[in-house]
Amino acid sequence: MSSDYLKLVPANPHYVPDDTAQEEAVAALAALLSAGSECAAQDFGHVAFIDQGENIEAIICPVCSKRLPLHDGPDAPAIQEWWYGIAEQFEDGSIERTTLAMPCCSRSIPLTTLRFDWPAAFARFELSILDPGIGENLSKEQLAQFEKILGCELLQVRAHY
Ligand SMILES: [Zn+2]
């Protein structure tokens, strides 16, 4: 069985909304996406990798902007090996201190500056819902509702497992 999650996380990785705001956001998201289940807010206690699961198609280098595809092209096996080697190593508590050497331009960068297609994020707080029953992301207006409740700019991550 596969699962899809919609995850909303603060654009500022360290931001954690207060408890009242978290409860209000959980109730509002569960009401907005009533097909979904297990709507929850979570404070990981440290910056965590908010992954997109099997939706990962490529990693984008923040230095040279090169797209590193994990599934197509002659370099895909090497990129997969590089990325999964890194992903196995980083532990939640050390994500912010992890640096890595990019295979494209050999530059050393902080892990948290990596960009992804589909998007992933780094954050301490996450609001999530399982199988929300929508193909698209929340609209700008819908997202703005949650940004107002949680008091921060939000990023959307769609994960498939
Ligand atoms: Zn690069």
C-alpha cells in the first residue's frame, strides 16, 4: 500500500509555532482536506529533513544550479549512489552541521542549502496530512490561511512512500 502526504513547513527552518496555533492549524487542515487522515503537527526538536519520499526526481546544486537527476541519464546510478550514501549518514541532530561535496562542481556546501525536484525542505516543525485527496498543492489563498494561523511563510512538500 502506498501513502501520500502533504507537508507544510516554515520557510525558516528553526521556526516553531506556539501550541495554540498548531492546534488551530491541525483543525483547519483536517477541515479543508476532509478526505485526508492523521492530520498532525510535530516539533522534531531539531532541524529535520522533510523528505519527498519516492517523489524525488533530482537534486539541484545551489552553487552551479546543475540538475542532478536520480532516475534518467547516464549519471543517474552514480548520483543515486552519492545521494543515498549521504542520506544514510545524516542524523537528525546533525543535519545543520553536515556539509557535502557536490559531484557537479566539487564545491563543499551545507546540506540544508540543497534544492530538490520535487521539493523537499529542512525544518523543525511540520504540519502534515495523509492521503489528502488532492493532486495539486494548496492554492496561494489556501496556503495564506495557514501562514496566517501559524505566523510564518510556509513551504509545501508532497511525499510519496
Ligand atoms: Zn554544482
